[in-house]
Amino acid sequence: MPAWPWWGLAVVLAAWSIGIMAAVLLSPLRVWLGLAAGLAVAVWLIDRHLALLAGLSLAALFIGAGRGALAASIELPPQLVGQSVSVSGIVDDDPVERKASRRLVVRLDHVLTAAGQVPAGLRIEATVYGMTPVRYGDLVLLSGEILSAPRFEQFDYRAYLSEQGIAGVMPSARLVRVTAHSGDPLHGALLAIRHAVIEAVDRALPEPQAALLLGVVFGYRAALPVVLQQQMIASGLIHIVVISGLKVSLLARIIHGALGRWLPRAAPLIAVGAMAGYALLAGASAAALRAAAMGILVILAGRLRRDSHVFLSLALTAAVMLGLKPALAADVSFQLSFAGTMGIAAMTDRIAARFGWIPAVLRDPFAATIAAEAATWPLMLANFHQLSLIGPAANALVLPLLPAVMVVGGGGALLGSALAAAGWPLMQAAGMIASWYRLVIESLGSLPLAAITMPYFPPRWLAAAVILNGGALAGVKLRQFFWRRRVWAVLGAAGLATVALLLIRPDGRVHVYALDVGTGSAVLVRTANGHQLLIDAGPDADKLAQALGRALPPTARTIDIWLITGGRRLNIGAAAAVLGRFRIGSMVIADPDPWSATLRALVQQAQSAGIPVVFGNQSVGYDGVTMSLASDGRSWLIESGRAILAVVPPDASWPSLPAGIDGAIFTSGGPADWQGPGLGLSVIQVSSNSRAGLPVRAVLRALTGAPLYRTDRVGTVELIGSGSHFAAG
């Protein structure tokens, strides 16, 4: 029998998963499919013995791409987005209590719009205010504006809700009527147990120990203080309060390792039972069940003790999960869970062998954390813009006690929910462990160099990092099973060439950023070849620096054209920060009003620095992008091919957006009046809780019927020009 059947099957399964992920995450898909076909042909030409494997892998990749492209996405029907509606349905999950509001997941049965009543089987997340009690299973009637979920700068909330089957949000819904009703009996029983457990923990322990214990054991972290959560991220310990496969995999390995010495045959069964019990106590949510499946996979991999079975199991698990639900490819939780599980299963033993001088009780968590971080660092930087440097040390101090706090704390909470006195001793023991956790988190998480912060880490860099990191790890691990020098050379050269193109070459599209600078005017344009054009600078230097740091790579130090459209603080309050950080190619002053003292000082400062200054309202073109004054004499048009975007100041004389324009960026909080309707898409640059009451409610109503983004809610908004139109990135 050939030596490669097991890894050949793993490669084919991996190709299927990669095809699905490419269809969900990459655009344009045909380019990546072409690269894959070229790579398969190159492998076939170099080693004819691999022709069958190359062909099967390419076929699996194409079929997977078709599965991903044809997968139905969970989203609101376009005719409902931005509409004021009345909806009726059933509360489909446990309401989440906030300080002044509650979040309800509602499964709709009817939606009433201005055009009439339509049936709908959607799930939405509604935020309601007031004290009217609402419970799981209740029938509710809500009214308000229904929207697609936002995509924040550092978190894709729309993808997060879509993974839970939620199509849209009602951010400020009015609760019209509540009718008591019972939901699914099993789900209701699990929620009742969960409520009793939370009350038992709150009675027995002070804060934040109670919140820490609930987060660790049940994944309930609504009560965790914000500062403590930030310190947990910096110290690499946030995973202990998140329902994730990474956390459960670490727990599974520790339980199996601890019991394996005394109960070698029973240890896997006990660990698997612990994983299943955890999933039920965490609410039997999709994330909890998926996390338990990851933990069970680690147990099976450790039980089999064969790398062939480990990798084949991982490949099969990913193929099945993505085949059933392709949207998981865009879910950060799934990405981190799977990558972390793969790293732990594949590298922990080898890493632990190099730290034989560390006591065994600390060595395994330390090695497992290094393995997990080695596999997940690109995802951490891309999604959280932070990578902990002290994570291995912090986890070595915390993870050995994780099984104890899970068992003692979980058992005490369950006993205390039935009889407070019975669970009190166990809860106090768990509280002592939670106090130790708090000490470690606050001490290490507050260190100056606890974590690397990288505000700019775009999808192209993520793809390059994943190729480089994944290829290196796979090569180190798989070369012992399969070694063809020429094949590995071709794969390595192709990977390095792809990484170089992703890192160095711009993506060939125009990117427009409505920067999150509060209520002000600051728009950045990146051309197809990577040049930068800036319109105004906004009022606040710190906010501008943060927004530019997230939009530009660290090496970007040139603004080729800086267009100044107004001399007020809202336009150029942060101008000094631009002059101090960037080399300015030329400055264009197009303020139609009498110059302010601030603008005169800025012009003098620029001229003294040798920056060419041009005066007037003439069109400005650079690298295929043209900025020209619009017909109202105030707004500016950004044109790239047939794609046109308007930058509209508050004093624009337009009553509505002219036809032929893809959308508008409304600066400084938007105009005082707008007739609409909304065309294409709209972005409003405004600060949260604006003292001036911006944006005006009448303007928001006029913009309904098209996607609306506000920088106070979603941060910097990226718009991408495809040559024919601009669309949200």
C-alpha cells in the first residue's frame, strides 16, 4: 500500500474546506481558483505520481467553492432594511439585561410595513427600554426601525449575529405588548437551571469574583467589569470566560492528562462527559456545542496517539462543519477555536518536551498556550488588533486550576441553586481560586508591555499571515510523513510569491474611508496603486491619529494631495497632526468662505515647510481618482471610473442626492434638512451623544430605504470602488 493514503485523504478534505472558505471570504473568487488550478498543474508536472492527488484536491476545492458560493446567507430582505415596522413574534432566547435596556432575540411571525402585512420567519435582535418584564417564550409586539446589523471596525457584528441565525436588529424598539407564553420545554428547563445557578453564585460571592466564576464555568460574562475584560485580553486570558473550542480544548487536555495516570482507560470517557456537561450548562448554544465537539476531538486525538489520525480527524471535522454551515468560515469564534485546537493537538507535546525543567503541573498549560498562540496569532491581530506577550506565563499560572474551578465552582453552583447551605463551602473554595485569577489578571494585564497592539491589520495581511504561518507549521509537521523536495520547493515558492503580492502590491481598488473623528470632516482616499488623498482633517488630533492608524499601514507616511474644504475647527482642528506625521505632496485650499485665522496659520505653516499650496475650486486628479466641486458649490465628488461618491457638508444647498451618485458621506453630523430619499448608501460622520442633537431625526427618516452607517456606532466606514460603483467594505 502506498505511504500516503491517510495524508492524501487529509489533503482532499482540506481542499474542500479551503474552497468553502475562499467562496465565503475572498473576492474575486475566480482569481484564487485560477491560482489553485495553476498550483495543481505545477505539482502534476513536477511529480507525476501525485497527479491523481492533485486532480482530486483541485476537484474538491472547486466543489467546495461551489458549496460556499451557493450557501444561503441569513440577512434581511432589502425591502425591509431601514423601514419603520411593527413586528410580532416569540422571544427565542434568554433576554440579556443591561443597565437601562434589554436585548431580546425574537423569532418573527409577521411584519407590518407601510405597504401592508407580510409573513416572516426571521430572527432579529431587538433592544428595548423600560421595566416591563419579558421572559423566554413570551409573545411580543414591537415597533421601530429594522436594520441590518452593523460591521464595526474591530468586530463584524453582522457576521456574529448571522452565525446565530439572526438576520437584523431593531436598536431602539418600543415594546407594545407582552403576552406570557411558554417556549420549548427543554430550552426553558436549561434556562431555568442557568438562572438558578447565577443567583446562587451572586448570593455566595462578592464581585468581581462572582462574575469571574460565572464567566469561567458558564461563559456568562455580562457582569464582568470593562477594565477587567481589557486586562484579560492583554494578558491572554480572555478565552477562559468565552465559550470557545480553544478554552474547552485546553480544559479537555488538562483533565485527560491529570486522570490518565491513575485511570488510563476511564480518563477519556470522563473528559468527554465533562465536555458534554459543559455544553448543556452553558445553555446548549451553537457555540457551546461546537466548543464541546472541539474538546472531544482533542481527547480522541490524544487517545489515538497517532499524528495521522490527529490530522485526519481535524480535516474531517472542518470539512463536515463547513459543509453543513459554510457561514462558519466568517465566524471568528470558529476560526479561533479550530486554529487553536489544531495547534494544541499538533504541537503541545513537542513544545512541552523542550521545557522539561518546568514542573509538570505548569508545563502542559504553558506549552499548550504557546501552541495555541503560534496557530492563532494572525487571527488575534486581525480581529482584536492585540497579541499578548505574557499569555504563556499567565496561562501557566491560571490553567492548572481551571479543572478545579470548573468542577468545584460548577458543582457548588448547582448544589447552591437547590439548597444554598449545601453549595456554600464549595462556592467559597471556588471563590478563592477566582481571587487568584483576579490577582494574576490585574497584575500581568496592567504591565506596560503585556501585549503587542497593531491597529492596522487588513484582510490582505491576514491572508498573507495565514499562508505564511499555516504553511510553516504544516511543513514542519508533515515533512516527516511526506517528503518530495521539488514539490515542497514549488509549494514554498508559490506561498512566498502569494505572500509578497498580498503584502506589497495594492489590491487594485479604490478605498474611501469616512474616518471616525467625531462630529467633523475627515475623508481618506487610497488609490488603486496605494497613494493617499485626504479631505480635511477633523476636529480632534487624537481621534484622527487613531482612525488613520487603523486605515493605513505603519509605513504610510505620505499624503499626496490634501484638500481643505473649510477653515473651521470641524475641518482642520487636527491639521497639526497631519503636518507632523505625513509628508504632504501638495495642499489645495478650496474654502468658499472668508478664511479663518486657523486656516491662514495653516497655510503659512505649510508654505514655510515647503509644501506647494494651490488655491481655488478646480478639479484635482491623481492616480485615476478625481475630486471635483459639485453643482451646489459646497459638496465634492470623488470619482473613479463610473463610481461616484459625494462628500456633503452641513451647509450644502442640495435638497437630495442627485441621480448617478452611488452614495454620500455627510460630514460634521449631516445637514439640518434633507428631502431624500436615500440613494445607494449614506454615511454620517458624527460623535456619540452629540450635544447639538445630530444627526437630525428628520434627516434620518429621509435617508431610509438605503443602507445608513454612522461613525458613532460603527467607527470608520470603508467604501470600496469596483470601477462601476462604490459599496461598503
